[in-house]
Amino acid sequence: MRQKIGKKVLIYSFILVLFGTFNNQKLSGLNYFELKDIIIESSENSIFSDILDKTSDLKKSNIFLISKENIKEIIENNSLVENYSVIKNYPSTIKIKIIKTKFLSRLNIDGKIFLVGTNGKLTKDFIHNNDLPFIFGNPTINQILDFNNTIKNSKFNFYEFSNLFYYKSGRWDLETKDGVIIKLPNENLLKKLEEIFDIISNINFTNKKIIDVRVNNQIIFYD
């Protein structure tokens, strides 16, 4: 009977040693893949600080267990980010590369000024750049981006305008930095913009304050 008890004690002791060895190796492996560094490449200090601060809780986690989706959510909540990439460099580093959005215009929402980014997001105005065109009216962000694409496909540049006026009908008026008002129709915008660009570029174009192309096949000038 004592022999059997002795054998059982030896077996249990062996199992405990084996289990302890396995767990020590496992813990050692987990420490090896512990996230130690988060490297952020960004030209904008505020983006760098924000992302670094919000990802700091990930440090000391196992890099294999950190979901890229969690990191993406943190990055995409920053309105200044246009594009980004997230790369895990094993065993202990995550590298984040960020490209800052470009600001298209300024927009007044409930008395507060926001910057409209090419990423389709709004940012509270912190640069106070009066060279950015100001949008009056209440267009959606998608309407602003669509209109920007139309202008980009023309000979004009979005930044040539000081003010843009949006109407509930979906129509836009533009004011150039020279003070010329351009009244656009709802349709055939690209064609009309090309016509207007050629007119304004003509050396004989002087003293005209308003160009109205809302009526088909007509261009009306007002002094």
C-alpha cells in the first residue's frame, strides 16, 4: 500500500513540475511578444500627440492579441487623418504612418466655424486661414465634396474663390477673389465653368461684377 502511495506522490510531483515548466515558458513567450514601441509618422503634431495618447494603453499587451481594427478605430476618430497604414513589426513594435487631410473650406454650423477636409470630416477651426473659401448655406459634406470634384475637373481651382453660396435648390453661386459673382445652374456645371473660365481669362473682360449662366445658351453680365 505504501508503495502505491509513493508512486502516486512521484507522479503528481512530476505533473506539477511539468505544468510549472510549461507555464513559465508560456509566460516567457508572452513577454517576448509584449508591445514595447508605437512609432507614429505624421507631419502634424496634434495628430501625433492624439494617436500616441490613445494607443498608449495598448503597450505591454501581447502584439498578437492587439486587433488592427481597434487601432483603426482610434485613428479614424481623428478628423485630421486622410490616409494611414498600420504595420506590426514583430516581436514588439507597431508602426503607424499617417497622411494629414487637406482643408477645402470653412463652414458655419450653429455659429461655430469648422474646416471641411478632403476626408469628408469636419474640424473646429484652429488655423483661422482666411484664404480658405467660406461656404454659406447648409450643404451636406458630400455635396461640398462633389462640388469640389466638379471644380477640380474644370480649369478653376477651389482656392480661387473667396466665398461659395449654396441654395436649397441644390444650386451654387461663386465669388472669386477679384469680387466677381458667378451664378451657376443646377446642371451642366463643368461645361458652364469652362465657358466662364475662358471669359474671365480674356484680357477684354473688365468691370463685370456678375456673370449669370443659369439660363440655357445665355451668358448675362452685370456691371
